[in-house]
Amino acid sequence: MTTEMQCQAAPIATPTADALPRRFADFGTLGEALDYAAGGVRGLNFHDPRGALARPYAFAELREDALLAARRLIAAGVKPQDRIALVAETSAEFAALFFGVVYAGAWPVPLPLPTSFGGRDSYIDQLRVQLASCDPSMLIYPPDLIALAGEAAAVAGVTGIDWTSFAARPAPEVTLPQAEPDQIAYLQYSSGSTRFPHGVAITHRALLNNLAAHSHGMAVRDTDRCVSWLPWYHDMGLVGCFLSPVANQVSTDYLKTEDFARRPLAWLDLISRNEGTTLSYSPTFGYDICARRISSQTKASDRFDLSRWRVAGNGADMIRPDVMQAFVDAFADAGFQAGAFLPSYGLAEATLAVSIMPPGEGIRVELVEETELSGAHANDDRPQRFRAIVNCGKPVRDMEVAIRQENGAPLPERAIGKVWCRGPSVMVGYFRDPAATEACMTDGWLDTGDMGYMSDGYLYIVGRAKDMIIVNGRNHWPQDIEWAVEQLPGFKSGDIAAFAITTPGGEETPAVLVQCRSSDTAERSRLRDAIRERVRSVTGMNCVIELIPPRTLPRTSSGKLSRAKARNLYLAGEIKPYDIAA
């Protein structure tokens, strides 16, 4: 046997260009979108931990595999409107199963992979709760999760099977049901939905409207190509970086989320290596990690070429201008342009995008005095303090945004209040939870639970209403307290969680949990005093300061800090602070 015969040819990625005329998600159903994309040569491309292409997956191949999966599901007794839970690994197998469930007329329900926090029992419990909520007829998962997902399925009384075993089943010919635009396409669990999950029900019409809207908002071009590491069990990864490339026919290259977590700069390597890459999204923390990982002694241009990166999207958490500037400073010599940043705002209940910054405008901020944010009057002796509020762009096509008071009354320009939105892509409601649906929807308007204001047609997000700390009638944003502590040496984004607690005397007060890496008791005491003084200087209040071990603060499935879960764990005694003498 010759050496040539022994060596397999290296896989070739699906092309960026395609003769198939691009359509901006103008389809009746998601299945129709894949049917159309399969007529071209573009597709999805899966890369190994070091960014080498492991599997190109053309849309045509995805469609063939999805149709086989649909026939297997129907042979297993799956009926229209059944829920099929899928552990959402970034892979060809999940992609085919997701569309297979859609072709079968059932509803795919993406569920998370295990995270580093909480361990085995926590993950099994999370799956169990979400399975109970969506009531699926089947859970399908990667083979290496048999011990975890299989146990969760057994505990929940759901049929569980790994997708390799499922793919070995026969796929007899059968007539597939025809979906209608106003039927449910899938259920999406928001990143924080663990203990009391809310499955967001999204129709085909809502999904495709949003996919078209944000593609128009980003001004997607025939020469665009996407790179993503975002998890497919979160709305920005699932909708923005998996379903959108299908419905808008964009070749996309993927790193698994866990591979990005281990080697963040592999993301930028992949963007640099694929000459056509122009689109890539990340929450703020992704840019932060990369800026921190690049050595100050290393020229970014020696390793990266980011000059073609046209849209560097930012969303899914609070956008921090200091982090964005640090990223620009770190990678400008590699060709990254600050104008590529594209802030956006969205949530699963609106399918995904609510507002997007017009391409090329970059990060724009307004300085807002803290008394305006807190609703108080500037009548104390402390110096004025300002927070930079990031412009999150203009409402996407067909979306209306309004700012309202707590009682629902409209507020004028530049007045801070609750952010409401209305449009064709807003959810029909939470699955089997009419009370929760009624609590956030009125006459087609969705109360997002976020606070912000409008200025000259642009939306500025201030924070989440449910995170607000209210002490003596004054509002304090936890982000302000957390950011203040981050300015102290030795701390970084994600080390701090601030929330309100009730003291034994019945008073509301902020508690601040800070992950501390020092093992020296005297140093911990010094740090606690420094943090207390720093928080007092910003808020004028004395806070409960607790130092806790590293990697203790919980995260949502998208990697964001979960203040609500941190508070619950702290109050339940499950987060144990270091014992520091007063």
C-alpha cells in the first residue's frame, strides 16, 4: 500500500461563496429554510480543540441526516407537538437531530451540557427539573454523557438514548407532517432557568422574522463567514450562530464552548486562519479573557490577523466599555478595528434580537450620574459619580421598544424605566405556565425585566430590575458595586457578586461575595477592609463583605454570573465564606 493511499485527504471546509442567491430568512418554516440552504454548497464546519477542521458539514448533508432522524423519531412513535429534549453539544449530531425533530413536527428542546460548577449531582438535578418542565417523550444525548444524562432521564421517567445508538435504528419511509408558520418550532430555556425553569415557546414565524431582522441589522453580505464558540443551549448560540447561518445561508466555523474555555485565543486563531471570516459574536467576558491572555510582551500581529473582522458582536450580558477598550488596545496591531464592535440587546422571550447597533458605529457610551440611576436626588455631600452606559443600538426591523414606569405608564425620552418590546418575534408564552406568561406580557407587549432608556432612537440598557438593590428607598445597581471592587488589585470580572439580604435586625443591606485567592489570614483581613472601604466610597453604605474560595460563584449556562443563585446558595449556607476575625 502506498503512502498516498494510507493518508487520508485533509477535510475541506464548506465555501464562503455560493452561487445560490441569498435569502434573508424569508421562509414560512424552519424546515423550508434548510430545504433552500441545502441547494447550495455552504454549511457548518466543526473544529477540534486546536482549531483544526474536524468535520465539514454541508447544509445538503445536514438535511439528509435530519430527514433520516425525522423518520427514526416517527418510527419511535413521536407525534407532532411532542417535545424531544436534546443535550446541545456543538456537533453535527445535534444539528441533525434538532432539524430532524422539526421535520417530524415535534418540538426540539435544547438542554445544557455539564459545567464546571456544581458537579455531577447539580447537573443531573438541573436536567431533571428541565425535563419535568418540558415533559418530553425522549431525551437524546452524546454517548459520553450516558452516566449523567441517562441517569437524569431515568430519574425524570423519560426515555433516554445516546445519539449514536439512535442513529443505528432503522429509518423507514414515511410521509412527514407539514409545518405551519404559526406552529411552535422549539422551546428555549433561558440561561438562568434551573430551579424554576421557563420554557420559551417560539413559533416558526417568530423565529424567521427575528433571523431576518438581525441579518438585515448586521447587513449580512455574500462574502460574510462566521466563527462561533457560543453554546447551542443558549439563545445567542442557538439562534444567532446556528439557526441564523442556516436560514441566511452563511458558512460557519465552530469551536466547542469547552475548547474555548481551555484555550480562548484559539477563537482568534480560527478567525485569523479563515480568510473569509467577518462575523463573530461574544459576551463581554469572552473579549475580556482574550485581552487578559495575550502577553504584554507579545505582539498580537505576530499571531493574529483580525483585519477582516467586520462585525464583532457583543451581547448576552452587560457590555463594559473598559473591557472593549482593553481588547482594542491588545489587538489593534493585529488589525482589529474598534468600529467592528456591534453592541446588541436581546433575550430568549423575543426569540433573540431586540436592538442592534448599525454596523460601523462601534461602542458608544453616555455618562449618567448615579443619582439618575438610583432615583435619588443629589443632595448629599459626596462628589458626583458617573457610570458609562453603552448604546445597544436601534430596535431591529419590525420591533417596537418602549420605556415604562412600574405601573406600565410610558416614560419620555432619556427617562430610565422598564424596557418593553413588541413585535412578530416575541414569544407566544412560556410553555404550560400561563401565570408567568401573564406576568410579563400585556396586549402583545413583553416586559423584559430590564431597565434602560431611549435616546435619539437608540436603546441604552442600565441593568436588570430584579437585580436592583433597594436600601432606604434608594436604588443601587449590583454592577456598580462589583465594578468598584474589580478596580482593587488582584480581582477581576466574575470574582464578585453583590445582592441584597435582610440582616437579623430586619434591615435590607447589600452583601458582597468576593472570590479570594490568598491563603494568608492577615492578607484576607486586609482585603476585606479594603473592599468594605471601596464599596462605602461608591455607595455611602456599609455592606456585608464575605471572602469566598475561588471558583465558588455560580454561572448561568451562557457563562454569566448568576447573582440570584449566588444569593440563594449563600443564604442556604452552601457558599461558605472564609472565617476572618472581625
